[in-house]
Amino acid sequence: MASVRRHGRVGQCRSLVAEADEGYLAVIEACVRVAGCHADVVSDVEAALGALEKNGFDIVVWGVPADEKHQLEAISRIRAQTEVPLILVDDGAEMAELDLDAGADQVLPKPFIPGVLISAIKAALRRAPTPMLQMASRIEVRGMVFDGEERELQYNKRSASFTRQEWELLAILLTHPNRFFSASEILRLGWKAGDHEAEQLRTYVHRLRLKLGPLELPCELSSQRGRGYRLSFQ
């Protein structure tokens, strides 16, 4: 079993970092430390689960690559041992909905922007449901560039600008790709549009579709009766 490396000062929050790739491991570890956490670092699944059994952690950042079956099994085993925030740094958006359903709190695709991961860790430790798109000034996902300062989305030499409410709604859906959100869940996550928000949500979803459609993005904003809305990636 791989050993656990510890970095940090006494009194800091404690984070378990699990990642097999040495390059990603170094970056994730650095992000955790910048976010103010002590980092216990492991490079394989069994070492991570063993560390969880023996030590109390405030957050888990999980980036160990695994196939779908073993990834979901690992998440279930983590959740059987702890309820602390669990951030997955995954190789793609395809499994994001399954990861979230299995118990992950946030899923961040590789490659990621270090500042986004730092902000996600800080938000998770505050247990604040702030979407990463709202915290970061710039995010790139599959060729799409999300500019938070300008509230603009650029893709394939095309762009669209958004109002604050449209951008915040897009942020919630992008932060949890391929996952359905009901109107009540979107409101609980902090989306605000003044009076009669639940009724206005359908209008804002329609406005988002009108702006996203001409960009021909590698994702689609869809809805399903009884389940809500989701941003699904091709």
C-alpha cells in the first residue's frame, strides 16, 4: 500500500488528496495548501480509503483515475466513512451525473484551472453552494470560454452575452454537468430573479436556449417533465 505524505501546519483544516498522476497530484496538493488546508497525499484508491479509516478529514479531493464501476464503488465507500465535502477532479463530464448521484459534492473536469479548484475547496469548507463559474473570472471547457467578468461565452469565433440572472443560472447548470435540477433545487442553490422566481425560471431557461443555440456548442440545455433542467455534454 502506498504511503501517506503529510504537508501543512498544526491547526489547519485537513484534506485528503488522492491522485495517481504525479503532475496533477502536485497541482491539486498546491491548490489545497493555498486554500488553507493541510494535505495528506496518496496515489491509489486503497491507500486513500485506508487513510479515511484512521484520520479525520475536513474535505476530500479525489482525482484517482478509475473505470466507471470502480469509481462509483470508491465514492460509495468514501461516503460510508465520511460526510465531509467530496470534490472530484475527473477526466471528463461523461460520468459527472453518476458521480454526483453516488455522493460527490462537486465534479471538476480535467484539465482544470487551479484558481477554480482553490475557490471550490474554500466554498465547500464554508458549505456554501456557490457555483464555480461565478467564482472564477475565466473557465475553458471543451473549447468554450466562459468570461465571468464580462458574462460572456465564446465558442468557435462566436459569442453571446448574458444578464446577471442568466449567467448565474448557467453557472449552476455548468458546475453540475449532465445532472437534472428541479426549480426548487435551483432556487435553493441561490438563483435569484426577484418576485415569482419559480415562475420566471422557465422564462430564463428559454432565454438561455435562444442565446446558446446559435453558438452550436458541444452541450445542450434540456428539460424533462418531473426532473427539471440540465446542461448535457455530447
